[in-house]
Amino acid sequence: MIAFRDFALRRGERLLLSNVDLALHAGWRVGVIGRNGTGKSSLFAAIQGEVEADRGDIDVPARVRIASVAQETPALDEPALEFVLSGDAEVHKVILAERAAAEREDWEAVANAHLRLAELNGYDATARAGKLLHGLGFSPDTHERAVKEFSGGWRVRLNLARALMTPSDLLLLDEPTNHLDLDAVLWLEQWLLKYPGTLLMISHDREFLDGVSTHTIHLNEGKAKLYVGDYTAFERQRAEQLRQQQIAHEKEQAEREHLQKFIDRFKAKASKAKQAQSRMKRLEKLAGTEAVRAERSLHIDFPAPAKLPHALLRLVDADCGYGDHVVLEDVGFILEAGDRVALLGPNGAGKSTLVKSLVGDIPLLTGERGGHPDLRIGYFAQHTVESLQEGRSPIDHLGDIAPGVATQALRDFLGKWQFPGNRAFESVDGFSGGERARLALAMIAWTQPNVLLLDEPTNHLDLEMREALAEALSDFDGAIVMVSHDRHLIGLVCDTFWRVADGVAQPFDGDLDAYASWLRSRDNSNDGKSVKQVKAAKAGKGGDDLDAISAAMPGVAETAAVASTRTAAAAPAPAARSRKANPVKLAQAEARVAELESKLHAIDMDLADPTRYADVPGLSQQRVTLAAQLAEAEEAYLSLYDAA
């Protein structure tokens, strides 16, 4: 399907790839791996025709439909569901045409639109878009929320959902698991296994690569080599190839030495000149097999804690949250020396809130937080990398937390974290995300903590650094609480699991495989909704039939009668009594309640978003005001209902 012929790629003065000859066939799921800066993203750009080859060709069939994830999302007023639906441009165009025709009461155009929708198999398009949003962690009540109201991480998810919605023969995914929680990563893995086209994905998540890829392209030292199998198979094959290469090199060197000795000894003797000449020709023809060069390996470590008491940190009967908003209720959590705890659950459920409560970054709403007098916490938050000061060097940052320490001692320490020589004095402005994350971890290590609280520490790290971090954490003597979507890291480091969801944090009895199985086997009738959502759905089940009709015919604009029926069906009161109430005033009151509930949920999502941490005071105040308005609106609604 895709062929590279003597392909070379250059970015500026730097030659990224050369002499690439390989073919990728339809239906393959290919993991593209290599260190940062080896040209992975540039290769994707070349496939899409965004950059030209420096030499050679890429053959991509003209009719191949390519889908990829947009790098940016504009601040749109468009609802999230509509944004994702527009990924299927042709179906979306027909749906919009049908809506416009219905508004102008052009029933012939409506009929034609429905015929076209049937030809495109587009009647389930809205349902498919909703499933994509749900799988990537969007609750149903956020589907109509404007795109511009979502934070950066959630907009990345919207772009991913839109790419998955786009009909394609070739799907290009660049770090698709970034900004996803473990639940969403597991869902995406299952979705990609069913994708019928050709998949190319750049990822530093080895478990994800093992779960999805059928082939692997390794970019290294300007070359691209194709391997059959997943990441683990690649590692095994590459190790064997390197071993055989080293054996061949050593054998050749021994032969060279033997030939050279013969030549040196007998080339001046007439009786042996012919044999010496023959061996000189043999020496010239030797292939020149290269020795295996030891690849630069990373090794980091967290120093042993100065003091390591047994009981380190605890939460007792704790309600965790912001302002008057309770995210987690009645948390009882005890952390002891040697504990290795992974927090599992969807984004927005409260994992980061629990970590911040353990740190003491946010006060408990109720309950007690207690720590040993010798407790020393090392905290890596999702915003830690962004908090590094522009224009300052690693030495400057480390010096801020180590006043009075000699510069040479700081340099020696930074050298152990791969900031050697003058690199320690360079501004962080030019550092990659991975280098910034490594510096942030180095600063934590300097403090010699006995508790590490790590919230998504691998987001910016490549595979090599992730392996080094996993090794360092495995050797760490203190306690660890970790939030991560990297199953390989969690599996190597953690042995205890807590699930955080539906306002509760509780131990999960099982390992990561058991958690993945549990996610897949949840009651499908709940469609993965929370307990509160299921109860709400049951309370308003009168609207089920209308929802089914709407899902089956997404392009049909609701008439006033259908909209009124939907409103009545969604009301919390019994339908029989709704018919006796004043329908106009009741509908207005209910719409007001729904509007305020939607705004409250939007603020709740922002409060749970680590990137909005600086806005917490203002958001909390907004929530207090909205909660009061909602109470008044609900009281007014109930008064109208009771008066009927």
C-alpha cells in the first residue's frame, strides 16, 4: 500500500533519514518507534505530502483516504458531538442539508437527504460519534458543550475522536495515548484492533504497542528498519541481530589480524610473495562489518531517604474537593514505607484531587490528614513541567532548592540525570518536554523524599527514559502513589491498586489485567455510565423511545410537539402529573434547572482539570453562586409542579 524507495528526508540542514527501502501493506498496524528527534513525526508529514523527500520517493495510492489527529483545535462554539460528527464530512454535510431543508419546509429536499443518508449508511453517525466520545471519557451531559469550553487536554481528545470518526484507509496517530487516562487507553486499544484499514502510530507506551501493532518500524541513526511483530518482538529480534553482528565483527577482526600477520611476515620474501599478495586481496574484500556500538543508555536514581518511618501518611474520613464541591467522599487511605500504590479510574473522577489532598496542596473539606514528623514528599504534578521558569538553566533551578551548595556538587548531581557539562547551564527554553520532565524529576530526587506522589510523570518521556524511570522507582526504598496511563510503568513499579470513580476511592482487588477485564465486562446496559448517571437514566426512562428515534434518524429536526414530549419525559416528576401542570411555565422552569445543572457540571470538570489549578478560587466562587441559583430554580420548579 505504501512504498519507500531510496527515501531520504531532511529537516533544515539535518539529515533525518536516508536509504529507506520498505513497503507497508494494507491492514498492517505499524508502530513507529525511535528516540526523540529521529524523524518519526517528520515521516508522518512526508506521508501526508506536507514535506518533500530529499531523495527518492514515497508511493501512496492516489485514492487512499488518510486520517490524522489535528495538532490544534480552534475555540469553536460548535457542540462537542457536532465537532466529532463533522469528521465524517460527507455524512455531516447531508445532515446539515436535511436540517436546513426541514427549517424551510422543503420536504422533497428532506426526502432526498434521507435517501443520500441511507446510501452513506449515515443513520447511525450520531450514535457512532457519541460512542467515540464516551469511549474517550466524555460523559453524556458534555456532548452538547461547546468545544471552546473544554481545556487543552480534553480538546486533544476531541481531535482524536474526530480523526477516528473520519472514514479512512490509512490512519496516522502521533502519541494517541497522551492526555488519556488508563480507561480511555484500554478502550482505544480495543477500537484500533477492529480498525479495518492500515494504521501507523507513534507511541512511547510499550504495552499499547504490544496490544495493537502487528509490525514495527525502528528509526535509528538515520535508518528505518521494519520488523514483524509488536514492540516486545522487536526488542527480541533487534537484540539477536546485534548479537550476530558483534559475533561477525569479532570473527572478521580475528581473520584480519591473521591475514595481516602473514602479509607483514612474508611480503618481502620472494618465495612467499604470491601467497602474501593473495592474502592482501582477501583482506581488501572483507566486508568490514561494524562493531556494535553501545547505545547511549540512561540511568537515573532516587537517593535513599534520610529517614524512613513506617507509618508515613494517612487520610481519615476525608471528603476531598474544592470549596463546597465534594469530589471524593469518606476517603480512608494509609500509606506506609514500601507501599506501591497506583490510582486507577477515568479522568475527572478525582485521582489528581486525591493526590493533591495527600500532598496537602488543597485542604480537606472534612476529615483528617496526618503525616509523620519525618515525612518528606516528592510531588510531580501534571503542570510541573510547565512551571519551570523560562530563561533559567538546570543549575539555576536546582540552586533555588539547594541554597549554599557548591556549583560543582550541583553539576555532578545533574550529570547523573543526563545534564552533563555545559548542558547544565543552558536555558530550559530550548529543552524538549522530555528534558524538562527529567529536570523536574531530578529536582524531586535532590530533596531525598521518602514518599513520591507522581501524577502522570511519563507524559513527555520517550521509551528509554520511561524504562530508566521504572528502574529507578523499582529501586526506591520509600512509598509511591502514582497516577499514570503507562501500564508498563505501573506493572513494574506498583503492587497495590485503588480505583477512583463515582465519588469514591477504594482498593481494587486484582492486577492491571484484571482491571482491563473488569472494564470490558461491565454491564453493557449501563454503557459504562456512573452509578449516578444510571439512576438518573432510570428516573427519566420515559424518554428512551424518543432517544431511540433520534439516534436512528439524527438528521430529523425535532418538531415543537416532539421537543415538548421530550421535556415532559425528562422531567423528574411522574409523567401523569406533568400533563396537569401548566406546560409553558413548567417547561421554562425545567429549562432553567437544566441550564444551571449543565453550567455546574462544566465547572466541576474544570475543577477536576489539573491545568486549571490556578483558577480554582474563582471557579469555586462561581460554583457557590450557581449552586444557590440552582436551589432557587429547583424550588420554583417544584412549586409550579405542586401547584398544578
